[in-house]
Amino acid sequence: MPRKIIGHGTWYDKMALDVIQKEKRLKRGLSPLRTESGIGASGIPHIGSLADATRSHAVSLAIENQGVPSELIAFSDDKDGLRKVPIGFPSDLKKYLGFPVTSIPDPFGSCHKSFGEHVTSLLLEALDACNIRFRFISGTDIYRRGLLNEQIEVLLKNSTKVGEIVKEEVGQEKYVDALPYFPVCQRCSRIYTTKAYEFLPEESTILYVCEGMDIAGSWIAGCGHRGEVDYRLGEGKLSWKAGEFAARWAALGISFEAYGKDIADSVRVNDRICREVLGFEPPLHVQYEVFLDKSGKKISKSTGNVFTPQVWFRYGSPQSLLLLTLKRFTGTRTLSVVDIPQYMDELDELEDEFFGKKRTTELTDKSKLAGLYLYCWGLNPPKCPDVHVPYNLLVRLAKVAPKDSEMDFIKEKLLSYGYSADAKSVESRIRYALNWVKDFEEVEGRKITLSEVEIQAVAELITILELEEDADAVQGAIFKTARKYKLKPRQFFEILYTALLGVPRGPRLGPYVIDVGRQNVIKALRKFV
């Protein structure tokens, strides 16, 4: 008996159903169900930052698809203090360590009001490019407007219980003595150098001393100032680990938030604080793995190995980036710019699946693949399939195109290969390829494993290509070589297309080999023999 398909058959549809059923059990109302994504504002946002938002957005879309209103909250932690100068930023930012990022001047000029606003805008621009619908909330603004005041008061009145939960869950005793709140020092303007030690509920004030802060083993001394702040005026912020997550969930009514395993302890602490102190059942969570660079290091805005959405958009479409972030939720993945062509071609394959140009035998697999394609387009897909030109084909044509007439040359060649070259999407793809050629040598081919006979056939074809200069003769040689080694011609052509273009189909190979240069083709094929 076939398994019942929920929604569009993806993980996001199943999660949406779980969220809806949980909220129904809690009887909290269903209009709207909110998902949340945190936006770090202390460094250049990377693809992992975008993925956090795209996944929550997909859950929101799936909730709406099941008939329940939903929205994504993009919450910027821009009240956060700067803990480290990110690599690539001016070194004189060191004087602002410990300052809230929205009180630090924009280091890149006057295009934004602050450091925090500048880096936040980069992720918001990427979300817009991907057609992600969201409601933006600034941490600085939400504290200033007092939208967390009710939760702050409860947490401060129950600070002993909060401290006990933190100690029980992660063994940290810091909040046994200190309140879970960081005032902004009225003298030196830093936030994490302060220790809040007493709450005066009748006056809505918090007493503090500016003692200092430890950042990655380095101590930043406080100014020693003793003062008091009114939490209702946004003169500080809750501790992220000891209550801010919980306060946001309760105040904003969040039903779903995914998180990376690097903050799993903080989420576990905040779940208990939310439930046991604030009396709000925390949102449904799912833990995801982080993206690693090819060296195995976590992609991080502070360590300098940042792979940003803006870099992706130079070489690939927003939908191909969404495919990367949505195709798999769990499991650590290594990531590099060189993966972009693969995702561009994979999106084409997914589109073929969606429009029935490829056949999948399993109904559930077909539904899942079609659903993934739909979410890459925000459930608003094209009405018909696009022109699919292999990425590597465009790159190789871009490499041999005459200077100052690259676009016309490549379009002309595409027409001769039987591709429609007038679509706007084709021009976009050509621009991606031209950018690639400006910055890189070539596209890495897909890894394929050949049998001994197939290796011998490719090796013989290389020998032929060293001598043969005629396109028709090259085309004929491919057929002859396949027959000599008792390979089906279609099988041999698929091997060559995959080796040269990364996809199993493409233009007529004889003319293509001559157009892009026999030596370029030979160089690519030698990697497989």
C-alpha cells in the first residue's frame, strides 16, 4: 500500500503538519503560526545564515499550503555586542569590542547608520533576491519599544530559578549570582562588560557594575562604573543563553525555530526557561548540521572563511542556492564556490522531473522531487520548463569567445547546437559563465567511475582527437570507438557528456569539440584515464 503523501511530499510538509497539530493540542490559536530565524549582526552573513531563514520560510509556506496563515520572523540580534573583529574588517574596530553593534559606526562609509545595520542589510538583500517573504524585527528596536518588557520582568523576578536551570543544563554558575541581563554601561557604552546584580521591581531598574569581559581568552577590562538602568527603555538586553530566546518565543508567539547543533545547549536551556519560568510552551525545534568549507572547518563570519550569498549570485541563480539549502536538512556538508555549477545543472534536472520530462517510478520519490522544486520557487513555479544549457558548456564557450563580443558569440554557438538562445534566462546563465571564466580556470567535472573497457575507449578517442580536425570526422570517430569496444553509442556519449559538461546530454559533440578547442577537450578527458 503506498505511503500517504503529506502536502507536496517533502520534509517541510511533514514538519508543518506537526507544528499545526501541536498548536491545536495547545489551543493557542492558529492565526498566524510564526516561524523564526535569527540573523547574526556581528559579521558578514554566510550561506549558513541564509539557510537558517530559507528552511523556516519553507515550513511557513508548507503551513500556509495546509490552510493555516503563517509568517516568518527574521529577528536580527543587533543589540548584541561585538566580541571579535571579523577578518576583512578594519582593525580599528577593536576599540568597539563589547559595544552593541548598532552603536558602532558603519566601517564601510555612511551607507548605513551602523555596523549592525550594514551587515544585517546584506542578509536581507539575499532573502529578497530569493523571494523569501519575512517580517523583519530588530533586536535594538524591540527592546526600545518595550515589546519584551513583560518577559524581562518575569525573568528578573525569577532570576534564581533561571540561574538554577542554566547550572543544571550546562554546568555554568555565572547566573547563580548575576541577573540574566546585560545593561549598556552608561559611562563606557559597552554591554558585556557589565554585571547586573540587583533588580528593583517597584522602580523597574537594574543595578550593575562594569567589571569586564572575557573574549576568546582575552580580557577586556570594564570601566568600574556603578549605575542603574531602566529595562523598559531598552538600556540593555537579556542574556542570549539565559532567557532571550525564551522571551522572544513567548512575546512573538513563535511556533517553529530550527537551530544549528553549535547552539543546542542554549536552545535546551531556553526551552526549560520558556516552559518553567515564562509559562509558554516553546516552539517545535529541529536541529540541523552546519556547512563546512572544503578543509572541514565550519563556515564562520568571524574566522574569515565566509561564503556569502552575494558570491553565489555572481555565478548562480537564487533558485540554485535555495536548492542547496533546502534539499537536505540534516548531515554536515562541505561547501565551496566550485559546487555552484553542479547545483545549477541539478536544478535543471529537478525541473525536468517536475514537468514530466524525466520519469520516476516511485510515486513518493516523484512527489518529493516535485515538492523540492516547488519550494525552490516559493510554491510559485514557472508555467513551463526553461532552456537548459549545461553550465560547463557555457564556461567552455566563454573561454574561447572573442573579447567584447562574448554574448553574441555564445548565443550564435548555442543556436548552432539547437538551443533557443533568446530567453532572458539564457542571457543570465551566460553572464554567470562569463563571471566564472573571469575568476576561475574551469568548472570541476562530475566524478564518474569508468570500467576498464570504458577507460580504454576514452584513451583511444583522445589519441584520435590529437590528429582529427574535422567536426564530422570527430563525431564519426566517437561512434566507431564505441563499437570497437562493444559499448552502446548512447552509453559512450553519456560518458563523454558527463566528463565534459557534467550532464548526460548536450550539443552534437563533433562541432562542440572543434568550437571549444581539441586540446581543451583532451585535457578534460585525460582526468578520467
